[in-house]
Amino acid sequence: MPTTIGDVARRAGVGVGTVSRVLNNQPKVGPETRARVLAAIAELDYVPSATARQLSLRRTNTIAVASIHIVIPSVIERIHGIERALTAAGLDLIIRNVETVERRNEAVREIARTDRIDGAIFISLAPGAEELARIRRSGLPVVLIDAHHRSVPRVVSDDVEGGRLVGRHLLELGHTRIGFVGDPPRPALGVQSSRMRLRGVIEALQERGLGIAPEHIVEGEHSRAGGQDSARTILSRPDPPTAIVAANDTLAFGVLAAARERGLDVPRDLSVVGYDDIDAADLVQLTTMHQPLRESGTEAVRRLLAILDGTDNGPLRSVLPVHLVKRGTTAPAPERTA
Amino acid sequence: MPTTIGDVARRAGVGVGTVSRVLNNQPKVGPETRARVLAAIAELDYVPSATARQLSLRRTNTIAVASIHIVIPSVIERIHGIERALTAAGLDLIIRNVETVERRNEAVREIARTDRIDGAIFISLAPGAEELARIRRSGLPVVLIDAHHRSVPRVVSDDVEGGRLVGRHLLELGHTRIGFVGDPPRPALGVQSSRMRLRGVIEALQERGLGIAPEHIVEGEHSRAGGQDSARTILSRPDPPTAIVAANDTLAFGVLAAARERGLDVPRDLSVVGYDDIDAADLVQLTTMHQPLRESGTEAVRRLLAILDGTDNGPLRSVLPVHLVKRGTTAPAPERTA
DNA sequence: CACCAAAGTGGAAGCGGTTCCACCATGTTT
DNA sequence: AAACATGGTGGAACCGCTTCCACTTTGGTG
């Protein structure tokens, strides 16, 4: 029912090849013929079938993004960056939300299977060995964001350095007993940022000959409630820390809630530092590490397009810079009362 | 290079038609033949081409979502609901971010143009007349969320009722001078929720013979900063209101910031009510209207699928319920000091 | 003036599926 | 035993585009 290239050709009194050439701005068409074809296109309100085009060209002009839980604020910012970059490049974006390892495998398999996309970006999520092999076999280019895999191009922020900066900031304020609230380790998903940030904090402490007590490190669910639980545990230890570092802002909000619950004044009694600098961090005046989330998305797209063009020559690992944003939740350590 | 249905047919010693029948679980295939085909598929690790399938079937199993500014928290929740419902139905989701009217037209045109999708959902965004005509012509089913158009199926929450409930809540607390911070009116985008909520508040006041002073109504940019600006304006009037209603939580956060800035204690000196009950509302203990955001997404998908099935018989307008969540930013009106 | 390169052009083949139609065995009915 | 459903099956045609190849025209060139 919809008009096809043949209808246009007939109307313009030319062959389909010529119409196709006009559509694709190819040179070898006489100016007068081109005008006639364009007129026919306009008259018929013709639009080429993207599907037929795909089949013929073996290109879809679409890329897929798979990410853990798309409602996580940092994930959203990254997707936003991706969306911008793709739109600018005239590509479509298909999105898939992944919440468990099984669903990840399923999603990856599906992504590798269809010829529906030209490339894929994984956010905070790395494909498993078998899935990766599948992808390799299909030749689909892939870029990871905030995830690690030895042999896959990826965009990450310098988590260890970020942790280090957080640690130094707290040391400067006189804190020596520092706690850490992190995400659950999920080696299966290939995401290590929480652990890397912890490592940075530890390194900063070690520079001063200090350490972090194992009972002051708790890893729990990535949610406000999870952060609150973890902080509760830490704060109920004898001799609790005077500062808590959270692996991300969402957890930090939970830490703030736990502090409030215990009647601790932030930052007088307890300093809290987050990570990511999401929008809401400003809302509660949270001191946090800023990382360029949106840029991580655009950078991933840049890499992906370069791979598609065959012009990619960057390092496997692009590292984005971070910087500390000092707000209202950190202050000098309280005098030791005990 | 990838294996095709022909490869499978050859390997299994059958015709392509038979392989196709097996792939689509059609009945008329002998059990022994079916087994042989399945074996061949497994051996070759064959996956049918989605594109070829699309071309032949004239169905894409993909739907598009166009929304204003995808980083708005309420929009994200809606998308989340859509994503869930689509994944459950085995459909793909393509996303397009729209920020201006021009970009909207462009996006709509593109959506209506390609044969790449089976349907579309618009969030807080209605197509313009010309674009709508285009969509109609293309026969593409469309559902709107949080947007209005006489003749397009849509999912909205009962904004007037929500506003009314907010108004009554404040009246019960003894507030009589109430301010309103809203989104800019954008008739071109077909989004009226801010105005509808305002209308509800006004209706509640009228029930008591009260009104809302025009200088206590300010509409500004949909952002924290915008809300802050608007609230500043209102609070600097002589005889400012004792309560401010914001058309959404993001604006309410701005109102809170403006109050803090002026040294007003919330809720002692000023009550603040938001709308949406986004995640961060809980974080700052904001009293707000809850509306089922995620459900709005699933409902929109349900409608869209029904239209695609030809089984849709619902009203053009699905209205979702709202309810007030009382938290810490509303309290009895202060004694009149003047 | 014959010859040839270059610019334009038409249309068949191919992309990888689905489906319809023709056809072949069977088993069942008269 | 002839007539005939019926379950299986192969394969051509088709979906709507791109591209390659063959062909015609035109304007130089020797």
C-alpha cells in the first residue's frame, strides 16, 4: 500500500536505479532527471523503506544499549550522553534493561543474534565469556562503560584515583577512622568500580601509614535502603568511624539517613562523601566525586563509531577524569572524646 | 557470510519453506523432518535475520518512545514502566529525546516515516497538527502519556483532582494564602498538567470561598533553578503566601532552596508540596502527590498492544489515580503576625 | 570521419525471510 | 478398485531497496 521506489520511478518516467541514485545523492544523475525524480518523490510523499534498505545494505543505523537498572541516576546520565551523540550522528538507539545475570546473558545473546543493530554499548555490565564469544563470532562491535573486560574497548573513570582523592580530602580534615559503604561485589557482571574506589581510599590512607578497619567496610544492595543498612552496621560498631565514604551517591543518601536516625549531625559528628555527583547530590549538599557521566556516553559512542568506520586506534581503555566537589557533608573530624 | 535459511535447508535436506515452518512453529511438518531441521539449526548455530523477517512480514516488533528531556525523573520512571512491559511482550524499544518543538516535529516526522516501528508512545509531548496528520496517513498507532489531544488515545493522571487534594490538604492545615510554582505553559507541546494542577488547587480554594492571588502564581523553567527563581519572586512579594504548591517535585526542590535562602524554616514558616513523588522526594521528606508513573508506562503499552491487536475498546483517555503522600514539608499555617 | 572515453540510464539480481500453490504419498471412503 | 481427502513437502514469487552490468548518448580526439 505505501508507495515504493517503483512507484516513484514510474511517475518520474525513469528506472528504479536512477531513483535510488537520487535518494542516495549519488553523482551520476543528470540534473534534469534528478529534478524530475525529486518532484515525483514530493508529489507522492514517498519515504524509502528503512527495512528494505537495511536488508540490502546490511546496515541498520541502530545501536543497542544494555544497562543495569535504567533508573539508576548515573546510568540515566550516561544514556543521555549516548542519546545525544547518536542523534547527532543520525543513528537510532534501542534500549534494554538488565537486572540479573541471567537476564544479561539473555539480552547479550539476543543482541548478538539479530542483525538488527550495528553495535552495542553496555553500561555497568560486561558480557560473560560465552556471550562474549558469541558477540565476537557475530562481529558486532561493542564498547563497555563502567565495566571491565581485558579485551573489550571500554570507557571508565579513574576510580582508584577518585577514591584516593576522597581519602586525601578526609585525611586533610583530620579524619583517621574512615568507613566505606559499597556495592555488592558482582564479579559476574564485570563491574568493579566500587572495589576500585575502595582501593583508592585505602591507598590514600596507606600513604599516611593508616588503614581501614575491615569491620568498617560493608557492601550491600545498591539503593538508598541498602546504604542505610550498611551505614547502620558500621555506626553500631564500637569506636565507629568519623567519616564514611560511599561508593556512589545513592548509597551516600542512605548513609545520611542512617546518621540522622542515630541522631548524628552531618558533618559535625560524621562526614559523608559520595561518588558520581548526580543531580540530587546538590539537593542535599552532598560532598562527592564528580565524574563526567554524560561524557562517558558520548565517548563510548565516539569509540563505537570509530570502530564501525575502521578508524579506531585508541587504547582499549579510555579513562575519564574525576574531581572532588566539596559541599556540606564533610567537615573537620570531631575531637576524640573517648 | 552468516548462515541463512537456505544453508539450513540444504543441511537438513529439505526445502526452505519447511525450515520456515519449523522456525515459526507451524503445524504441517512431520515430526521426523522437524527434528532434522532443528538439528541443522543447532549445528549451524543459525539465527534468522530479523530484517528479512521484517521486510517479509511488514512488522518490526519494535516500538518507539519520544519524550521530552529523558533525564527528568518522572519521565524516566515512565520509560521504565514501558521498558518492562515491552520486554515482557518481546518487543524492542527505541528511544528518542526531544527538547524543542522543532526537534519534536522532526522526530515525529521521522517516526511516521520509517517502516521501522509498529507503534509509538509520546511522553509529555503531543504531536502537532501536521505531524499528526502524517502519522494518521501512515497508519501508525500512537499513545500519549501526560499529554492531550482530542483524538489520540492517552494515559494521564487526574491532575485536577490531584491539585484539588493538595489544596484541601493545605486548607486543612489552615493555610489560606497559597502560592503556585508551575512549568511554563507549552501549548505547542500539548502538555497541560501544570495548568490542570493549578486549576485543581484553585477549585479547592473556591470551595471555601477563597482564591489565589495572581502575583502568587509564577511559571518558569522546569528545573530546580527555575523553581528557585519562581519561588524567590513569590516570596519577595509583600504579604507572601504561607504555602507553595509546585507543579512537580523538581520545582518543589527549587522552592525549598529559595526558602532556605531567605532563612525560612520549612515547614514552620512555609509549607511546600510537590507533585509526582519521584524517588528524591523521599530523600528530602517532601510532601507530594503520588502518581503511578511506572504504571503509566505499562498502561500505555497495554493500550498500544491492544490497538495493534485490533482489540482496543477502551476510552480514548485512561486516567490513573493519585494520592497525597504527607511527609515533612507541610505543617499548620503559622500564626498571622502582621 | 571513425573511434573512444565519459556521463547517464534501465533493469536484473540479490539481500533473507514468508507464503502460496502445486504436488506427492498415504489412508479412507464408496 | 477408483475417487478423494489429508498431511507433508519443495520451491517460486514476493517484500522494497541497492548495485552491478550492459547499453546509449554525447563530446572529444587522431
